[in-house]
Amino acid sequence: MTSLILGPLLRYVDGSSATVWVETSRPCTAEVLCSDGAKGTARTFQVEGHHYALVPVSGLTPGAEPEYEVLLDSESVWPLPDSPFPPSVIRVPAPDDALRVAFGSCRWAAPPADGGHDPAGPDALDTLATELAAGGERPDILLLLGDQVYADETSEETRRRLAARRDLDEPPGAQVANYEEYTGLYRESWLDPEVRWLLSTVPSCMIFDDHDVIDDWNTSASWLTDMRATPWWRERLLSGLTSYWVYQHIGNLSPDDLAADPLYAAVTSAADGTDVLRAYAAEAEADSASTRWSYRRDLGRVRVVIVDSRAARVLAEGERAMLDPEEERWVREQVLQDRGACDHLLIGTSLPWLMPHLVHDAEAWDAALCRGERGARWARFGERLRRGADLEHWAAFPASFTALADLIAEAGSGPEAPATISVLSGDVHHAYVAEPAWRSATVDSRVVQLTCSPVHNSVPRSMRFGFRFGWSGTARALGRLLARHGRCAELPLTWRRTGGPWFGNQLMTLTLRGRSARLRLDQARAAAEGGQARLETVTERELS
């Protein structure tokens, strides 16, 4: 009998269709049958000896919430026997329903080594699942904005598994090396019982960040040159991108997008799609403009544009950009197209656009040094500092920072402007709200930077102090000195922190109804001995 290795993950949902992702033990036909008669079927495809299916489900009804089961070769494999969780459902919001969008990033999935105390604290996704199973408010979609797996920071269990395969004294040591080892990371993350059930019943969007491949992925041209000189890097990158396409990316796309995608057709029609996918990953590594990981979803009158801020970079010092020209053009088109049909615009980028002022100025100053603004010796210092201090957010790509500011101003101006424009980000292991004000442009939308991480990780006390200090008046004065030394151009906007910083394992939720928007931040709190962790609301406010 064919068994279910991983999943199901409910990925795309619109008013009439959905997709459900599974990994199976061997080739088979996967079916999804809903209690109201909606259904779908797909044959598995093969990559690196593993078998997967993304099942398109049609015939769904707005406002319905049918239960579903998964069959492999006509044998039911989901729900699991004796499951403690409610049945998995595909909820299809009605056109006038409020839309609840929960988001966060940075989930180190490994459980405590001894099964006891978790030094990172309770997992926010685990805690959300527990509360939903008990009847709590369900998000309509979950946006996971990077670091779904940690290829470079592995758990004790993963290290034991790697040691059984190869010598960990040889590079890359206890980091993952190839596709097979990546599959273990996804099993470790998504077989967690609470998270497995959560992802089976709440639709999800995903995008990678650096740890999905390696810390500070694509920091600079010299960083990339050094990495390409290591014997293990190419296999790591190709495996990381290939596994990302299989486990995360294809589920981001609508059934229509998939039907029009020649890569998806080539992989799913091949006896083994490995070579096709590895060639695509190699092309992405050689020329970012030849591939695209960014995507768009329209959820009623809410537009979600998820931006790849890692693999689409231009790294040559004289041309540095967060997005290559083709990617920037595509993002611009998605943001501005049919603005009148959009009440709220959500721009998802794993890296925050607006950061503490001192952090922003330090990154912009360092970028100026690295491009030679103060000479060769300062440029060498700037590169060492960039790598050592992780100075590679939007501020480290000054032209791209300004281009995004200009795009948001254009999208948020005039009678067709959405009520709110929210830039959703993670990465920095804390949460905050920042609001910009343009120096000359008139922006009618309420614009906010909403940063939320980690879902399950930690941040040293020294960094907590640094992030708090970075917003202070003293820090702003220091930042202005750095900007002056780097001869940095004046920015078209200013911004201020209007919430946070908050530290802990957490999720933000936007509730969008008509042209109103409400923000809530929930943190996972440890329970008393013998009890269950809980989500505690830290802040809640109206945005429009």
C-alpha cells in the first residue's frame, strides 16, 4: 500500500478551486475528496527518487467549509486514524467575509533534544494549531515569510542523521549538503503533529530567506565569489532551490498559473524531473533575470505580492540592486495593475524595508564604502563589516530602497489608491510597526511596515538592546554622521516606529473587511507545568 510521507498541505484557495500538496512513498494517483462533492486528482511526479503530487481541487463553493480526505490509489490515508485533531477542511471565504491574514517568519523546527524544556520558548505555529483545534479563530491564509527550514543550523537529530550518511568532519559538516538531506529538514518541520494538521487546514503562501539556503545568502559579489570557490556550495544551492520549488514554490501558484507554466509541465510529465529542475536551478544561479520566484495572489479585493529579496539580487558593486531589472518591472506591474480593484495591498518581502534608523544608516553608509565612495581601503573595511554585521537588507541596496519607496507612493496616491499598503517582513527576530511620511509626494493610503519574527527562535539580549537603541534620538544622530561620511543621498521619506519592538515567538494577523484593517500581534506564552502554551495578544489596533 502506498503511504503518505508528508502532508497534506492546503496551499492555494480561491472562490472555486484549491490545491493540496502531498509526498508519497511511491508513484500513485492522489485524490482529494470533499464532503460537498468537490474533488481533484493528480498523478505523482518524481524528483531525486521522491514522489509528490499537487492536487487541483475544483467545484468549491464560496462560503462553504467542506471536510476533505486524501486517497492514494483509492486507499484513504488522511485523516490519520485516531487523530486528536478536527477534520481538515477547505474553507472558501464568501465575497463579503472579512479576510484574516496571519504572518511571520523564522521557524527553527527542531524540538528540544531531551523532549523537555525548549530554550527558544513555545512554537507560535504549534500554539496556533492547538488553539484552532480547540475552536479558536482561524486565519484565512498563513504567510510564511522565510526561513521555513534551516539548512545551516541543524538539530541534534538531524546531525545524527547526517553522520549516518557521511563524515561530518568534511565540509559542509553538520549543515545539509544535498537534496536528500533537505527532504529530512522538511520532514522534521512539517511532521510535527500540530503543524501538520495546521498546514492541512489553513492555506499557506511561502517565500525563502537566507537560512533556507545559508546565512547571508547573496550578501555581495565577493561573498558569492568566495562561496563558488568552495567544493560543496554548488550542490547546496542547486539542492536548496530544487527542494524549494518542490516543497514550497509550486504551492504558491494558482491552478491557472500551473497550467501555463512550462517548467511545471516538464517536471510533472517526465519520468524523473530531477535533471529539468536542476537545470532550472542552475539557470537561476547564473542569471536571476531568467527565473522568477516572486508571485501574486488576489484574495477578493486584497492583493498580495510576494517579492523574492534573495535570489533576484544584482550583486556587482556598481549595479547593486535588491531586484534585477526584469524582477523590478514585474513587481511594479503587479502592484499598479487594476489598482481600483484593490482595497488593501500587501507586499511580502522577507527582509524589512523600513528598519531602525541607525541600522538603516549603517547599511547605507556601508554600501557607500563598498562601492568606493571613500576609497579602496574603506571599501575593504566595508566589505568585512557587511559580512560580519549582516548589513544586507533593503537599506544596503539604496537605489532599490528608494525605488520601492517611489512605487509605494505611486500605488498609494490618487482616487484608486488602496485604503492600506502593508509591507510584511520578518528576518530580524523581533516585531515592530513603522510608518513612513514622504517629503514631497502626497500618499493617500495608510502605509505601514509590519515586521514579525520569529515564529520559533531566539535573539541574544545584546541584539535586543541594539534594536531598541536603533530607534532612539541618539541613534538617529549617529546615523546621520555615518550617512554624511558615506555621502549618502537624501531619502524621499522619513519614518517613525509606532509599535514595538516586541521580542518572543509571535505571529501578526491582519483582519481586512471592506476598506477597514485591524492589526493584532500574538505571542506564544509558556504554560504552567502540565498545561499548554497559549497565544496572548500583545497589541491590537485599527489601521484604517
